[in-house]
Amino acid sequence: MTIPEDAIRRLEADARLASIARGAAVAFTLAGDGASSSESARVTAAFTDGAVSAADEPDFSLTASDDVWARLLSATPEAGWQHVLPLVRDGRIRLEGDERAFWRHLHVVRGAVEALRPATETEVPAVRRPLAMRGEYVRVDGPLGVSDVFVERAGEGPQLLCLPTAGSDTTQFHGLVTDTPITEHFEVIAFDLPWHGKSTPAAGVEYRLTPEEYTQHIVGVADALGLARPMLLGPSMAGAAVVRAIAVHPHRFAGAVSCQAAEDVRGRSSDLLSAADIDQSRLVPEWTVGLMNPASPAEHRDRVHWGYSSGASGVYAADIDGYQQWSFDDIASLLTAGSPHIAVLSGAYDTSVPPERSRQMADRIPNSSFALMPELGHFPHAEHPSAFWQHLEPALERLQLHDQLAGD
């Protein structure tokens, strides 16, 4: 479908959009470019504290071909077409007018796009186990100083040390504990980096994170907890971090599952992420949620959004700045056929690290495997835990098999 003729009515009737747009005061136009027909659809909507009405003068406009609108507004968008942000960034949607207003109200634009899509049913987990995670603090003398690091643990079995994505915390792994049988097979251990979640900042220093410092944090937490060669699980920034940890400390860890990582990082940093005139609790979630499959359960997608809306200002930007320093070339020579196995997983809906880039990294790791997750995006562990488990379980089995063979 292209922009519907009754767009204003749909926007007015959408309760979720009214909630998203509460406090907003903006008007924008969604328009066809006229290339496909002489009268392409066009709608200008004004949003005033959640209320929607037709308007004449927009603050900004978004113009695209009918084909682009049809793919974006599909009930089940294809991978790469699920969010307006990458389409604006690569020019498939033309942004005109007050660009700052667009960035301040990206959450409203996203809500409007979702309201204009045909309604669909999202999956509800058939089994919901109790969130039986045990929380504790462990004091770690890290690269930036001493911090009390928050740790959550659940289950019994081989240890799996889990690292959240940039700017996030251990809550990203709650769905994996409640929606899958992982704790029947493994002990899940997740921790918040200093400045993140419930971990304390180190006193008297400004937060930063280089790849080298991230590795020190991982080893420091594993040592403080007395973990004996745990396996590692990390997505995105953490996906790169676990690769580096295996390369630098091959005897400290039993293997790693690296999700949504590539040889380097492109286009993730922006001055917008630390701009004083933009509400980071609104922008940062929008920078991330469009990297998920819209068909993933709404509850879990909302949790990812909530997690990013509750982070401390500047932490996500600092993480991304550090992530941009990652280069596989820096550690490539350390990885050999005798290194612990690295299972590389890639979600097809991730536009920031497309699967071909993860595959290219996997091809350069001597002891590795690669698997595509066609139904998942940038947050596979959090956006749809039960679907992720179908990929994670065989990946962990590969890690254990290679570790067993190496020990024989």
C-alpha cells in the first residue's frame, strides 16, 4: 500500500500513536514524489500533545516514490524496509524543511508509520517461565577505576557470560530466561558495564570505552566472579568485544557467540546522540528500534525501546564512539585454528550490520561458523528470545564440541 487516502483518520484513531506523541508539537508531510502517478498521495498531519489533525504548513516533509512507501507501509516489511531512518539516511526518502525538528520528533514519525500499516497479530510466548535471576554486586578494579558491577545469574550448567548491546544492561537477557529453556542447560550470567544499568560509575572520571578497555572489563568481571573458562555471548558492540576477548585471551574463555558484528563499524556515530537540544531518551531508542523485525513480539520490542529510553545521557554515545574504534585487523593475527570456536550469528533485519558483513568477518576467523537468522534483527537475544534460542542452542553446542575436541 502507498500513503492511504484516510491517513488522518487512521492517525487520529491510533491510541498507541497518541501515547507516543504526547508532549509533541509538530507538523509534517508524508508525500509521494509523483513519479508513479500524476497524483501521488500526500498527507500533512499536525500533532499537539498526542492529538492529531490535518494541517497545511509542515515543519518538514518526507517524500518518496510510491514503491518506497508501499514497502515501508507493508504489514510485514522486508528486511531493510522496516523503519524510516535508514531510508532517510541513504536518500530513498527525501527529507526537506526543518531537519532538527525531524530528529526531535523521529519517535512521532515512527509511530505514524506504524499506525498507517495494516494491523497484524504479534506472537505471544506460549511459555513464560519465572524471571528467576539472582542479583549481586561484585567490586571490580577496571581500566577507569573501581566500580561495583551488577551481575544477574540464572540456571545451572556450563557458564555463559552475556554482554548487552551498547548503552544497555542485563535486562536485555530477561526474555531469554523466561521464554526459552536455556537455564535448564546453562548458567546464564549477565553484567552491566560501569555507568550502565545498576553498576556504579567509577569516581572522578568521565566515561569512555575503547576496545582494549572493554576486554579488560570482561576479564575483570570473570576473574572477580571466579568463573572458570565461561563461554561468551555478545551482540553488536559486545559481539565485536567477544571476538576480541577470544583473540587476546584464548585460554581464559571456552568460545564465543558473536551476533551482529563485523570487521569494523560504519555510520553508527553521530553528533545527534549527544546534542543538548535533542531529548536523548527519545532519540537513542529510535536510533536502535528500527533495527528489529516489526514482526517480533511487540512486548519484547517495547522492552528494548524502554531500555534505551532509560539510559543515562551520553552513555550510548560514548559506547558508540568506542565501538567505532573496533577493527578486526587489529587482532586478526591472534586468531588461529587452535583458538576457541567463535560462532557468528547474523539477523537479516539488521541494517547497521547486514549479514554479508558478518559473514565476511566469519570467513576470516580460522575456527568459526556462520549462521543467518532470517527472522531477526540487531537485537536477536532481546527482540524475539524464543526464535533466537533456535539459533543459539546449536551455536553453543558447536562451542562445546570444539572445546571438548581441543581438550582431548
